[in-house]
Amino acid sequence: MFDRVMIKQNAKAAISARYGLAVAGMLLGGLLSGAFTGMSSGLNSMTQILVQAGMVGPVTTIFIFSFLCSIFGIICSCIFGAGTAFFSYHMYTNQNPEIADLFAPFKNKQFWHVIGGMLLMSLKIWLWSLLLIIPGIVKAYEYSMIPYLLLDRPELSVSECFRVSKEMTYGHKFDLFVLELSFIGWALLSILTCGILFMLYVSPYISIANAGAYAELKRMKYGDTTQTYGQDGGQYNGQVDGQFGGQYNGQVGGQVDGQYNGQFDGQFGGQVDTQSDRDTDVD
């Protein structure tokens, strides 16, 4: 059973135990992922201003530089997106997380493996979204385990990562959707605080909880079978009890958490089978 409440409690425990590391990791990961993309946007705006002012000369140079920044932005988004997922996974499972986890794609010759997997994932989601919005959303959840698998299971090829992600999320896409939906209250509070709460708590909370979803689905798929875990050769036994010096059950803000035992197999061209048993409780 996909226990969303337990996942969120464990995520809170992880943040409580290593709050400074969690915030620093999310801020650095976001900065590295979006630096070149933000630079490209700024250069595009500058290009438009120069064209309107009739200063055509520098436009070509700025356009080329902007294009290069866009390419670097895409690469950084892929690399540090996977690195942030890996960092969050180590935070959730209490496996000696460190800032260096953000740079895991650069280790052990994983660079092209990670870029290839992340780019192919983004391309496939984009192509499915061109058909209709719903298929794109469904595929986004189906491929959502790929950033973790690329680094947690480096022995898998890119195509195998797609297959395993599909198997792991089969029957649990709706659970993943509800997990993300349960953070809507935090998103509203983040808006009210001009994004400060998001940077200082909500972003690490969501990222680590999503990593917890991967850990839970991995446990459900492999049962008690031990698996190669992370980069230290440790073993994963599928049990995350939130032991970070005791469980953290504090309540920060109000939010509504329901328990859903539904299965959502909404594969495009297939069938959507949803079974829902809902008990609403308040975090």
C-alpha cells in the first residue's frame, strides 16, 4: 500500500534532522539548474530592446550568445535536476546526504547516461503533450522515477530505466497525483510569503517527499529483496522509518491529507481504472 501520510512524515523528519543541509541543497540545485536559462531569458529581452531601438549591429552576437545559454540551460537542467533528485533521495533514506550528491552525474562516467535519459524523458513528455494535455500528464507520472533510477541504478540502460519506471508507477499514478495535490496549501502559503516560505521549507519538503515516493514504490516493487543502493554499495531493505533522532510530527501550517487506495493506470490508448477509498484527515 502506498502510504502517503507516512512518506510526508518521514520527509518532515529528514528536514528536521538536517534542515540547513536540506535548504542549502535545494537552493544550490535550483540555482545551478536555472542559471543559464535565466541568463538566456534576459538576453532575449535585451535583443528585443535593441531591435526596437534600431541597434541591429549587436543583435546577432547577442542572439548567438542567448542560443548557447539556452543549450547550456537545458543541459544544466537535466544534470542538476537528476542530481537534486538523488540528493533528496539520500536525505529521505538517511544515507549520508551531502551537497556533493548534486554533482553525482559527473561521477563514475554517468554524465552522458544522465543527459541522454533526462533529455529523452523530456522529449517524450513534450510529444505526448502535443496530442492532448491528459496523455502528457499521465506520461509525466509514468516517467517520474527516471531521474532517480538513472543514478540509483546506474547499471540500467536508459531504455531499462523507462521500463522500470513504467512498472513502478503502474497502478500508482493517481497516488503520485494526490501526493502532489496535497501540497496545494503550502503553495498558497508560499505565495502569501512572496516565495520565502517556499525557499526555506516547502521546496525541500516537496522534493524529499517525492523522493520518498520513489523509495516507497521501490520497496513495493522489490519487496524484501536487497538492491544496490546509491554510490556507497549499501543495501536498501525498503524500510524507511524516519529515524533521524526521533520522528518529527510537528504541524507547520494547515493542510488536508486524504488517504487514497486508488489505482490510476491512465495509459494513452489503454484503460483508466480508478478505485478510490478516501479517508480525509488533517496534517
